[in-house]
Amino acid sequence: YDDAAAEAASARQMELTKPPGSLGRLEDLAVFLAGWQGRARPEIGKAQALVFAGNHGVCAQGVNPFPQEVTAQMVANFEHGGAAINQLCALNGAALSVVALNLDRPTEDVTQAPAMTEAETLDAMRRGGAAVDPTADVLILGEMGIGNSTIAAALAHAVFGGAARDWVGRGTGSDTPAIAHKAEVVARAVALHERAKGLQILAALGGREQAAICGAVIAARLARIPVLLDGFICTAAVAPLHAARPALLDHCLIGHASAEPGHRGMTEAMGKRPILDLGMALGEGSGAALALGVLRGALACHNGMATFAEAGVSDG
Amino acid sequence: YDDAAAEAASARQMELTKPPGSLGRLEDLAVFLAGWQGRARPEIGKAQALVFAGNHGVCAQGVNPFPQEVTAQMVANFEHGGAAINQLCALNGAALSVVALNLDRPTEDVTQAPAMTEAETLDAMRRGGAAVDPTADVLILGEMGIGNSTIAAALAHAVFGGAARDWVGRGTGSDTPAIAHKAEVVARAVALHERAKGLQILAALGGREQAAICGAVIAARLARIPVLLDGFICTAAVAPLHAARPALLDHCLIGHASAEPGHRGMTEAMGKRPILDLGMALGEGSGAALALGVLRGALACHNGMATFAEAGVSDG
């Protein structure tokens, strides 16, 4: 993080033709991007969106009404341009890539065994990191995986504590009895792996797309690329990084406050406020891709507005 | 409002490749636009943004630290492309026009007399309505006028009751003693004109840009154009229409929840939930122009996504 660039950006915000602070969060976002990009006039020339997909052995516990085949079907839908994330990336100018991670080989059922071996976890992290374009100006992360709202709840419960039901919601369409069943599955999984700490939680309870997201977040940090995480499942995916060291997520924004009830608790625990709150609960990176428009708005104002001196406007 | 178009849009939302409801507010916005535009596949080919500017006699009461000349200076800044609204309209594809309303002739001081005569009010309403492009697909409304956060508070207080201080905030930069002074000015103005009802409130306590906004809202309704109102001052500007008949605002969305504390009470009283909440308090239409990006996102998904049948995805 480049303090000098951030300070120069803050100083510029004070000179633009508006009352100080009147652009609210747009001002904070411009300064944040300045600090991470290391330039007082940050830009989003190249926005990259990565959607990682994986399958989950926990589906054997009957936690999701959709069959696991839907993960591959939705990956094909992404590849053919038919999903929400395709439309939102096209609208806001992000280049989308989809990385399907061994869909024919689901992780282990986390109520019975660790989801992944250490080697499998590191391999997925490496593939996530390798997918990051080091020349991108901002990175959008999303996911797809039938059953992964259960995995997300388990990661959140293991990292942030509380009760299993605090982190469980309807996911892709569970009703009330199904939600109670999901909570019971999450409680059993977390109890089985209670000795896992920090990044061990990722191997014990996560999935390949969660590990890939963690790898991409780390790769983005090394390349000083600010990250827009999507909603509930993306936030839970990086919870093991938060458990290892909260500062690992300092370059990450959260695009959207999910309708999943567990999201608020996670974002508060991480000290992050989502940019949008539109009742979405889709995943795929859709909330982050929509929030990219707000980032572009912040920078359009930051870079394009006249100063009081330039415009000949009295500054009070 | 075309119920058949709205129902067809709702039916399409159920067929798109996502769990039902998972796009949250984006789904509601697509259906809203379908109903008002009268087509199951609404579009935003032409987005018009109108910013109305006026000056206010209430500035004689010392309610604003900026001189009234700033209104004309900011109009020049809009015309030269240097303000926040210029950048946000360019980003989200809206054609911006600025209409300055007799800036050299401020309204009367509302603590002493009605702001405008009936003839002046109707003239400003007519000019607002005449500025609306009847072929636009969506209309964004904004305002500029030194002193008009005091006028907005007076309109809100007259229409929605409560105490003057409930509706008064820092505006373009008042500190705590100045806010107390503003509240006292608002209380005196509203007490002086307590017999005004409905649209009479607009003449008694409003300003030319407020009347123009009301005229534009009515013209948009006649042309079945959905409207994106900006924040605190725009919402207060149409409060007299709400007082006359709440359904007059059924085609209006509110773009942004203002940082001005009085905005929440107004939007709740009107039964409207702002689309964005980013701590902005600038006016100019900036919050509405940013929210246009969300509307475009809603329609990109609505019109561009594949259905379950088209994509060969199992729908559970």
C-alpha cells in the first residue's frame, strides 16, 4: 500500500468542485485504489473477473436440491455467455474467465473426512493464483459449486465461532426444514475438524474453488491488485486467510451484502462494509461485477472532475 | 403501468438460469421498468439527465456558508463538463442537460413571504416539463441551488410533520451551531405558511428548481418514462406531489439514500427504498446517475441471460 499515493489522492479529493466528503464512499474508494495501485490517479484500464467452480462431497448429506451436475452445466452456461455474470462483466467492462477445478472429482464429504489433502489444497491455490493476470488493475472474484453455501457456512462457523445456524441460509433454494438440516450438517462437520486452525481450516472444510479464491487473493496482493470479492461464499472462502492473518485481506473489498443471513456477521467480524446491498444471493461474482460500476464511478469523479481553481468556483 | 408487460417480465425472471429471486432488487427493477415502459423486455436506449438550478431568498437568513454566486458558477462547471454529474452521466450513458432558472432573480425569503407566486410556480413547472425528452427510456433528475437543503427541509417538514430539526442536516457544510440555526429558520418558514396544503406548499416553501422537478416528474408520467430521483433535495422537491396524491410518484425510483439525516424519514414516509447507500450528499443528480448503472445491470441480466431450457441447465 502506497501511503504517498493515497495521501495525494485524498488531497485531490479536497480540491474537486464539491463540498468535502460529499461523494461519501466514492471518495474512500478512490483513495483505496490509489493506495493499492500506487498512483494518485488510479485507473481501471483492465478489469479481470475470475469465476472458480468446484464440486463438494458434502452433497451426499442432501444439503442442496440441485444435482451436482448443475455445476458443470453452469460452467458451460458461463462459457456460452448465458449467465448473470456474463451480462454484468460485459456491462461494466471486465474480462471474464472461468476455471473449472476437477468437477468430476468432488471433495470428500466434510462430515466424514477432510475435504482435501494438503497437496490438493495447495494445487487449487496455485491454480487460483496462476489465473490472475498480473497486469490487471482490479480483480473480481466469484464462484460456482452446488453445495458450496454449506461449505461457506462451515468455514465461517469454524473461523468465527457462534452457532452453526448463525451461518446457514437458504442457499440456492432450501426451505425451512432443509435449512435446519444444513445447520446440523455444518455443526457435525465443524465438530469433526475442531482441531484445524488458520489455513488448515481451508483443507479440512473448504473446497477447490475456495482454495483457488485464496490463491488468487494472495497472487493479487503480490501484484498490488485491489480485489473485489463477491458475497457470502466468496467472503467465507477467504475466512481462513483472515484466521491466519487479517491483514492478508487489506487489499480486498466486498462487492455486495448477500441476502444470506450469515454474511453480515462475517463482514462485521472482518471490519469490511459491502459496497452494494441489493438483496442478491446468486454468487458467480455477480455482486462484485455490479460493484465494479461503483468503482468506475468513483474513479470517473476522481480523475475527471475540475478543481475549484480550474472551474473558477468559490470554495466557501 | 402495463400489468401484462410486468407479468411477462416476472415470468421471464423465473425462467432465467439462476435460483428464483437470487438477483434480488435487480429482478424487481426489471419488472418495474417493464411495467412503466410497457414492454416485457424493457430497454434503456436513451437515458436523459436533467439538472435544474435555482437561487433562494432564504439565503438572506445566513443558512449556507457558500455565496449564491456559486449556483451560477456550478452551472458553468456543468456546462464545461467539470462536475461529478458530468463524469457519472458519461460513465453510465446518460445525456445531460442543465436548466438554469432565473438565477439572477432568487425566490422570496420563505421566512418572510411565499417563495413564488402561483404564476412563477407554474412557469417553473412548465419549464421542467418542457425539458423532458418524450422519447427517453429513463429520466434522471437532479438539482443545484445554494441554500436548497434548507428549502428541502422546509418542504419535508411541511408535508411530513415532525419537528424542524428532524429534516435538517449539514447541507453543503454547516457545522452544529449552523444546523441549529437552519432548523430555527425552517421552523419559522413552515409556521408562516402553515395554511398551505398539497401543491400550495411548493409555491409557499419551494424554489424554481423544485417546481421544475415536479413538472418534469409529471411530464415523465404522461410519457410513461420511469424516473430516477437523486437524493435528499430531489425527494423533498416532489414531497408536495406526494402530499397532493402519493400515486403521482409511482413511476419514480430514488437513486441514493442521502447522508442527510432527513432523507430516511422521507423515503420511509413515501414507501420507497433508495437503490444505493454510499454516504453521498452532493446532489446534482449524482446518486441517480450512479444508480443508472444498477438499472442497466438489471436489464442486462433480464434481457441477456439464457433460460434454463436454452442453456440445458437442470432447474432443480
